[in-house]
Amino acid sequence: MSVLDIRTYRTVPGGRQEFVRIMAEEAVPMLRRHGIEVVAFGSSLQDDEHALLIRFFGSLKERKVQLERFYGSDEWLKNFDDRVMALIESYHTVVIPTSRDVETALGLGS
């Protein structure tokens, strides 16, 4: 069963613009290099403190393996972990199942 991983971030006051810049220019390209399919990311329309990242995985097991490899990589730990975490006040992740219809509509799993 494929899944969507939906993560929301509450950034520190004044930190969202830099957080989203790092995501767009550095972290999302790195996720993609690691074979992680990014569906959407960016600023929330709700307020000036929230951002989001939506990722697609072929299964829960694939999600676990890919995220462990990504967040455990030297590139992430040396270049991003401290810098990104300093901009995040809190984050929440929800993982939901997808269907073929959802995958087709979003152009996922290619």
C-alpha cells in the first residue's frame, strides 16, 4: 500500500522565509537525489509561521528505509540538520494511505 507523508512545520518567528528557501534550493533536491518523491512543499496560506512538505512512498517499509537513509546521511547531518532544526519550533507528520485514483490524479509513482 502506497502512502502520502504529510509534514507540517511551525517555524520560529521570522524563520519561515529562510526555511522555505532551504527546502526549495537545497533539501528538496537532496530528497529527490535520494529517490524520495516530493509531491508539494512551501509556505502555508494560513499564516506566516507554517510550512509543509508532502512526500509519496510506495509502502510504509519503503518510507522507513528511505527516511532513515536520508536523515542519517552525512550530507544531511553535516549540512542541514542543525541549520534546519534551528528554524523549526515544532513539526507534525501524518501518514495516510493512497489509492490508484489519487496516485493517477497527482501523477505519482511514475
